[in-house]
Amino acid sequence: MQFVNNFDKIRYQTRFAIHVATRDIAKRLASAAMMMGILWWLGYGKIAAAMWGVVIVYEVIAHLLTRQLPERDEDMSAAYVFLIWLVNCTSVLVYLAPALILAAQPSSAILLAGFLWLFGVFVHITNTFAALPFYNWTLMLPSFGSAFVVFWLASKNTFPPSSDGEWIITSMMMLAYIFNTYETLHKQKDTQRALNAAREEANSRLRALEHLSRHDPLTGLLNRRAFDDELELQLSLRRPTGEVVVYLIDLDGFKPINDTYSHEAGDRVLQVVANRLSKIAENYGVAARLGGDEFALACRSIASEADANQLADEIVRAMNLPITWGEKELNISASIGIGMTRYAGTATESLCAAADQAMYRAKGTAGINKVLYTPEQFQKRLSLEDRIDIVSAMKNGEIRPYYQPKVNLKTRRCIGFEALARWEHPTNGLQFPKTFIPMVNELGLHGDFLIHMASCVLNDVEKLIAEGLDPGQVSINVPEVALATHSGRSDLDDLLARHPKAAKKITLEITEDVFITRSADMIRSSIAYFRGKGLRVSLDDFGTGFASFQHLRELEFDELKIDGSFVSDLGREDTTEVLIGGFLGIARGLGAIVIAEGVETEEQAKHLRELGYNYGQGFLFGRAMPIDETRIRLFADTASLSEASQPLAEPAE
């Protein structure tokens, strides 16, 4: 890291070394021409011509390198910096060489001229590169060496009286020295101005970067990080009698606009919303875009709960105003969660968490567009200890799959199982999914939970196969994250690859909720991917969720499971029989089998058979059981092996 910082400084100095070199080219060539003329007058014509040629070559090289100068310091390569430094260091030797020649002449006047030339080089370097220490010292070192050589040469000479011409040369050199000193000091101001301009440009870039790092590029509002900082500041300045209130605003109806009219229309909506929130925030606090279609306001000095709700109503009215896009009027609304310091505390995290919970309550409740968080309305958020408990339970095998049989309604033979999670809690006894799955989801452990359950199921199935038993198709409930993200799909795919024999017996069971996700393309791709690998896919709770015929055409399934709520109404409502019969027709048209869930009575099983159903699942045929009991069930039901080993398909009518 230290090397990187130092190299950045050298690159910064290199830019100004090039600036100085370009600026002083006329003075260098004039000084070199004068010195070459003196050398020619002293009888060193060939040396003078050679040195002049070397000077020209160096100037050409420097010019070519200058033309390649990148616009930004960070784009300068190490090779480029090294070449610039090498040209500067070696070219100074050419300008120092005449001092050595003059010091070797048997004339005190010429010796003085050599010293003046040497000191002139000193002055030029020290004053020109004073603000560039890397170049200053690397150029001065050969200059100091030359001075010692000049002293040594002078000590070897005896000096006869000098001629008038020689003293004229010395006088000329003195005048050149005076001019060079004055001109170099004058140019030093130019260098300082250039440095100041560069610093100002650097500061301007830093300010621009700081703005970009704290603002959303589309709307210009604060981003999440900057919003947290501003909220922290407001909380620190809060008056004892005042409230700080956070409003989390989620747009309703934005996604259809974005999907139907284009992303440009969506961007227009976000920009208009941002402008409206900015105007509201001018009088109260700050506005931010947290991401997607989610915005936030942090407002200070709210006096009461009534004032907080009044401002929320103002936000709602602003969001309900139509937005013009081309010749169309776009309409959206908003769900708002309100977090107040009196109820949520004075920590940034707790205040935002409270507003977040309230916002999701507003979004999930029909007819409500704002909810104010109060502790009485919301359960306490899960803690780190809760997370540790869940993770430990998986690690220790307390959470494990229980297997509920799926049967042929006519023969009652087992044709497969559904793996259902159970927590064998050491103190609370057997826990069912409704008591801990919400905790898993809220803690963001659904991906880890899936891999744990799938791993247990695959190990159990492998053991059954090794014992000569065929469990048929075993269903595993798969959350959206495993299908809607690359990482989730990859983790599941890697696990299945480690159990190739058991994987052939696995059915991935998903619910209709996947149809409301924003990752439909990824889910469609994942389903096709796993089906291509030979796995079956089942759609659970069919008829109760958000599925549509369009989705069923787009996503391929091998199995549809009719929700138990329809089965429970059989024999009581005529419309239920019509719906269940229609579901069967849809499934057959899609080439999928149908399993009726929640079968609890013989009468229900009879109705299903009469309607044409061949498979069912429910308490009538057995509750979910641990693997040992599942093994006993398979041994006792050996007659079902031949049917379970065949692909599930609807028998011909």
C-alpha cells in the first residue's frame, strides 16, 4: 500500500515535470546554443556539434513522450513514468558536461565561467523542481557529482593571466546566470499556479466523486449510505421535545409501468417522484432513493403523532398525482411505513427497521396506504440468538425431514413422499414448520435451510436405495431464492451433483408465489435447467395463488398439487367439484399428473376417484414420519415397488 501511495505521488509530479519541460524548451535551447558557441570558440567544435545533436535528440524524445501524456494520472503506466524520469536524468548530464570542459581549461576566467554555468544548472533545478521532490533530488545528485569533478579539475590547473576575450565570456556567463536566476524564480510562480490549479482540479474531482458516492445518479437524491449519515446527524441534533421521523415509501403500480411502457417511462416516474419528495423534504428534512422503487424521508422536529400522519397524507397525495409521459398519463400510488423515535428509539438501525416493518404492513393490507409503527402492533424482531438457535439446530440434526406418503387412490400403494421439515426441539418437543419457517425466512436463512433439508433428503434416499428400497419420487420444497438467483441455483445444483443416484428420485416442489416475483426469466431458466438434468418439478397449492394460464404455458411442470382447501369442500359446494374437475383437465392438457392434497376422509378419496383423480396425499394415508418409520412403511408396502419404479403418468381413461 505504501508503494502504491508513493507511486501515485510520483505520477502526480511527472505531469508537472512534463509541464516544466514543455514550458522551458526555448530557454534550454538558447542556453545550449550559447554554450556550444563558447565551446566552438575554445576549439571544441566537434564536441560542441555532437553535444548539440544530443540535445536535439533529447528534445525530440521529450516531445514525443509529452504527446502520449494520459489525461488522468491514474492512467500513467510505470513504464511511461520511468521513461520521463530517465530522459530528465540523462539529459541533465548533457547540460552539465560543458562545465567539466570549461573547468579543465588553463584560464581563471573560463574556470569562473564553468562555475557560473554549473551554478546556473543548480538554480534551474532547485527552483524549477522545488515542489517536485522526486525530480528535484534525482536531478541534483548528478549535479552535485559534477561540482566535485569541477573542483578536482580546477585544483589540477595553474592559471596564467586570462585574455580579454576570456573575460568577456565570463561576463556573458554572469549575465546569463543572473538572467537564468531571475527567469527561473519568475517561472517558479507559474509552476506554483499550475500546482494550485491541479490541486483545485483534484479537489473538484474529489467533490464530484463524493457527490456520486452519496447520490443516486438517476434522481439526484441521497443514496442509502448518505441517508443513514443524514439520519444519524438529525438524531444527534434532535431537541428533547421534538421527534425524528423516518418515512419508507414503496411505489405501488411502478412495475407494470416499467414493463408495459419501457424503462424510459419507469425512469420518468422515478424522477418525478424524486422531485415531489424533494419539495416536501425542503421544509422537513432530507429525501433519498434507497433502490428500485423505494424512497425514504428523514424529517426532524415533528411535534406529534398527528403531525407525522399529516405529513404522510401529504406524501400520499403527492404520489397519487398523475405523471405525464408523452401523451399518456401514468398513475401510481404508495405504501408508507412510519417510524418515530418515541416508539422505535433513537438509533438509526431501529428507526429504519420500524419504518420497514410498518411499510410492509401497509403494502400487505388492502385499503391502507400508511402505517405508523408502534411496539404493540408488531412482534419483536428476531435476534442474533434466534439465528444461532436455528443454525445450531440444523448443524445438530434437530431440524430434519419427515416424509408424508403420496399414494395411488385406487390401490393405496405408496408412489412417493413429500419431505416436510420438523424440528425435534430438545426442550419444546416436535415443532412444525409454521413455528420456525417464518423465523428462517426473516433471518435470511432460506438458502441455507434448503441446502440442509435437501442434503438430508438425498442422504436418506441414498440409504434407502442401498437397502434395495425404492421411495419413488420424493418432493423437496424449494424457495424462490434457489430459482431466482444464480448463487441459489448453483448451490442446489452442486449438491445434487454429489448425489447422482438419489437426484433421480427428487422432485422440486414450488408454490404459485413464484409467479409474483420480479425474476420470472431467471425462474423460468432455472426450471428448464433442472428439468434438463432429469429432475421433476411440481407446482404446490395450485388454485390458491397467483398462477395464470399464461404462466402455466411458459413454465413447464411435471406435477400439479391441488390445495387441500378444495378437497375439504368436496361434497359441500358444487362449484368445488367443477373447479377440481377443471384443474384435472388443465393438468392433462399440460401433460402433468395431479395429486390432491389434504385428503382426510374416505368420502373425500371416493369423490376424487369419481372425478378422475388417481393420486392423493393427506392424513388418511399417513402423517409425515421420520426416516426410520418411512423405511418400515416401504418394507411393509413392497407391493408398491413395481408401481413406484415406473414413471408417474395418468392412466388411459
